[in-house]
Amino acid sequence: MATLMTASELRQRVESGERTVVLDVRWVLGRTDGHSEYLAGHLPGAVFVDLAEELADHAQPGLGRHPLPSPDRFQDAARSWGINDGDTIVAYDNSGSMAAARAWWMLRNAGVESVHLLDGGLAAWRTSGYPVETGEVRPGVGNVSLGDGRMPAITEQEAAQWHRNGVLLDARAGERYRGEVEPIDPRAGHIPGAVSAPTTGNVTSDGAFLPVEELRRRFEELGLDESSNIAVYCGSGVTASHEIAALEIAGYRAALFPGSFSQWSTNDANDVAVGSEPFEGDAGGPSGTSTTAGSSVGA
């Protein structure tokens, strides 16, 4: 099943009456205006999804800032969005699919096969000249039955050893990986052995995913090949889902570390590396860390 759907493909589905549930997942770390932006203009029929409340449980030091909700709680949320068994689902946002990918990954993990990201999001829809509408969409309750565990995921303990037999990608902004800034988590730096691979490198300036060949070349330059055992983390498991989507487009399958760095950095027993290399000191990276506020890319 294709990871992406274009604006024209979605428009054709809507016009033909094919059963499609459209999810608006506007959310950016440190901002709370996603819902108000949705009310001001969204795709026709799109249902707003509150990432912090519906795609995550409340923050827990041992599990990170956005731990995955229980399967039952997620099923209740999906039904409230009007999803029925067999529906095609398209998720979008206005930030290069960085937030929408969380819904994509969770629905795939729950066993939904026909779930896609709107490539280029709201901007692509508007650029195509398609209409938007305002106000709240409140669908009837759906009947979807969701499972769990259909997408690979790793634990904190597995993340610590992943570099020994695989490649652990850090999807946050480079300055957070290097430990130069840390706007929200208790310590700055990265999981020892991880390779820096910011999600911003997966998309064009207009928020669409790079073509397949460019994505594949990007990941090859990061040391991946067809035999690579890949896992991904970010700050709290949100943008890591975007990296996994990009990897899937490029032909790779990767596991998610759901708790990500927000879980790792709260455990004092875990080492944190700083600098531009996977292990501190490999290339003369900075010897200290900073908690100075900076880029929030890599939620």
C-alpha cells in the first residue's frame, strides 16, 4: 500500500464518493494553535485530531513526553473520527507531514492497511486550487476494530545496544543531536551510537517528500543498505514516525523507539553523547552540554 497520496488523487476520491476519512493533525512542538488553525480552514470533511490528547498518553518520566496510548483508548479515538473497518484514511498537517506521520504510524501499527499521508499537506491542496472549509466537522461514531503491534518498535534497552548490529537514526535537528541546544528534555545530546538524520532532510522546501531516488540516496549516504537493521528515535516519538515513513518510501523498513530521547534522557543510568559523531570524542565534538533553548525540530 502506497505511503503517500497526492492532492489530485485525494480530490478524485472525494469527487467519486469513495469512502475516505481525512484527518487534520496540525500540531507543532511548543504551540497550541493547531485547532484554531483547523477551524479557520481545512480540507472539506476533515476531522481534527488532537495529537497531544488522542495520539499520546500524558507524559511520564519513564515513558517519555508522548507515550503511545493504550490500544483501547486509541480505538475509541479512531471511532470518534468516524473510521469504519475498511475505510481509506488520509492524514495531513501544515508542517511537512511531521505531525500527520504520527497518526499514519499508529494506524498502521493498529492494523489499518489503507492509510496514507497527503504529500505536501494543506499547502499542496491549496496550491492545487482545491477548496477548504471552516468550522468543526463532527462525524458519526465509527465501528473500526483496531489491533496493536503491526509495526516494529524497540525498547529503551534495545536502543542502548542497537548500534552493535544495526543503525539507530536520530531524527531531531542537528543542533539537538550534537548537544548544542535542548529546548525541552532534561539533558542535551544523543543516544550513544546513533547517527544524525534530521527529518527536515526528507522533504522539499514546500513540505512534500523528496522523490524516491533522492530519499534512497540520502539514506545510503547515512550508511544504510538493503541488509540494514534500522531503528529511529526523535524527541518523543512524533517526528521519528516521519522518518519511518520516508524510509518506507525509499524501500526500507524501520522500527520506532516510541519513548525516544525524552525517555532516554530522564534515566540517569543512560549515557548521553554530544558532538557530531555517534560516539562522543570520535571527531572532537563539544565536551559539554547546554540547555539553552533552540530549535524544536524533532519532537
